[in-house]
Amino acid sequence: MADDFWQNILKYQNLGFDPIGWISNCSNEVDYFSLGNSFEKIKHNSWANLSWFDSFQYSGRNPDITRRIYNVNESISDDLKNKKIISLMRIHNDVAEDQQKLSHLLNDFFGKKSPKHQLRRVVLTTTSQYESQFGLVDYIDTHRGNKLGYTAVNISSGKLIDPDEEPDSMVNTSIGLAGALENLLLLGCTSGFRILPIYDAPDEDLLDKIRTNNDKFAAKYNLLLDDYSSLKLGKLFFGATAYAHSTKELPVRYDLIQPGMVLILTDKFGSLTPLSIYTISQISEMNSIIGKHESVDISVKNEIIKSLTQPRFSLGKIISKYCPDFGKDFDTNANIVSVYPVSSDGISALVNLSKISNTHLVINEVPMQCEELARFATDEFLVSNSTASTNGCHLIISTEALAPLILEDLRKHNFKSQIIGFVTDKERPMVTINNNINKYVAAKHITSLFSMSS
């Protein structure tokens, strides 16, 4: 078993991919908090207005998207003007872990673009190989016409892979594609889903297999797919840009959040930790540590992989149900006011939500998928943030009266949802937590962001 595992690891590494680089952070993407801090260090960043989503008004016509691939040390081209942009960069670990270096790289890459069109959505994924770095920009042309709703757009990498699988497996392709749909569903999008895969490999046979997997995924979920060219860098990669439409107002009215509103967690924290521990258990050098704890059953591991590969369209329908029709005012008694993604950021998403909504959140519960395993992973410093979660784990803010209806709908679709806290104050970004989160989070730069209540 161990020999097969290491043969697969070497196979991925030879293809230019880090197959286990995601383990300690439960993701190979730079977390949103670190990304925001790096942008804040840029003195003149009027061209950036970072957000977890981007959207524009839907006129009945799909946007036109032009894709460009750059060296990470370039400045993005100015030849495509008057465009919205979203971007994905693959950067070396040394840069990702140094906020000053990361700030310089981001400023050099994006800083010469016109501030007229804001950079809102950018994703950074990491690599241990300098030759695997790249910068990708999708330039988006929108169309004028009758305003029917919104088009939301997202970009994502495959945050992790299953090293038990072959590089050309459907599992690894599906993780990259499903991840790009996640934020669109959280915004309440229910129609017009289209995927633009981002992929690469060293040889044509593997590229053809990935293309076939892309087609199968789109066909399985009845999605439209635009097959852009591979990155042509010769290094294995999985990811995607995706967009979809909503004829409702988007639930991102952070200005409408009021004291007394409650915070719903759609699913439990920590669902990625068992996957990290399972993978670590395959590394023979780590067996002495893992031996202190009962091993993770392969059925648990397979269930986590399944959740990463299958988009939960029911979430989009539930969110949409509680949003006002396009052009209508929000009624806080009937509508979800705001949503925010959790996923691999885990509990640090609470701090991000507090900052963008300028509110003081009080957290009474931190429901964990595998509490004992999370404590073990934290005590042994195996996972930096054991609250990291799979697709389907997000935050919703609503009135206390509306919350039971939302919870009922979520539970009907097998979400383990519950109220975890409430809004206590405005104009004061802060998160007070009643749990000792040091039990679940080893990373001090995350735990220091919370105020602990006695």
C-alpha cells in the first residue's frame, strides 16, 4: 500500500504537481485573509477591490471571455481595455508564505492596469516548482440590454487532489470543476451555468483524458462548457472559471445587517481534516504519530472526496428562495440578508465576514465534523486549521424569526445546519467566541484574530 502511494506521489511530482502540498492547510490555495493582508501592504492599490465574488447585470446574453496566460513576473497586458477581469495565479511557496514578497508580486502583475475596472476576484494557488508558476487572466466583456438579473462569475483551482487516484482520474478533474461552482450556488444562482476549464499536462494523451473528463462532468450535471486551450506550460493543473445567472437580488447586503440577527452555519466545520489525516497515514514516516490515534476509515475518506466532486445545486435553490426578485427591495423578515463562504478557510471566515460587514459577531457554538480527530490533528501540529471544510459549508445571516425556515430547508437536503451565533453590534469589526478555538486551530495568526469570552 505504501509503495503504491509513493509511486503515485512520484508520478504527480514528475508531472509538475504537488500531490500532498495541501495537507497541512487542507488546501493549496492562499487563504482569503492572507491574500487581503498582502493587498493592504500595497501603497497604491486603487485598482483592487477584493471580494469573494464578482458579478454584473444580466441582459439575457452571456458574457464574452478572452483568456490570457502570463509569466508571474510580467505586468498584465493593457491591450485588452474596458474589460472586467478575474484572475488565477500559481505562485511558488516561498512567495506565498512571505506577505511582503507576495505584495510586490501582486503589485508588479496587476498594478499597471487601469483602476477604472476593479480587480475583485483573484485566487492564488501554490507550488514548490518555480517552472510551474503562471498568471492567468480572464477578460470579460459584458453586453448592454434589458436588465434581467445578475451574472455571477468565479474562478478556482483544484484546492487538493486525491493522491490515491491516477493523475487522469475523473475525481481530480471533478474537484477542480465543482470548486468553481461553489460560490455561484452560495449567491443563489440557479440557471445558465457554464464552465471554462483551466487545465494542463505534459503530454497530449493526458490532456485528452482531462478534456474527456471535463466533458463528462458537464454532461452529468447538464452544464454548458467552453473548452479553452490548455495552459501549454506542460505542468499538470486542474481548475476552472465558471459563471451562472440569477433573476433575484444577490444576498450580499452587508449594509443591512443589524444587531440581533443570527448566524447560520450551513454544515459543520472541519470536514477536511479526516482527509488530511488519512493521507498522512499513508506516509510511513508519520506512522508513529498517527499510531496514537485510531486511523480514518477509507469510507470516511471516500465520503469527503465525494462531497468535493459533486456540486450541491440544492444550496443555490434554497438561497434563491429567500432572495427578493431582481429590482425589488430586501425585506429582512422574508429575505436572507447576507452570505459568506467558509470552505477551506474554516473558522477564519468569521473574521473576514466581520470585517466586510463591519459588525461584532458573537459565536456560541463551533460545531465540528470530527471533534476528537480535530483536537488530535491540532495537538500534534499536523493540520494548521482543523476547522477547514469541504464544499457546502457556508455562513448565512438572517433575522432570528426567519432562521428556522432556512434551517428546515437546509436539513431537508442533508445539510447539518445550525445557528452558531448572532450579531451584537455594528461599526465594530470583531469576533468574540465562547469556545477555546486553540483546540481546533494550531495557527497562531488565526487564533489571535478572535476575542475569547470567559
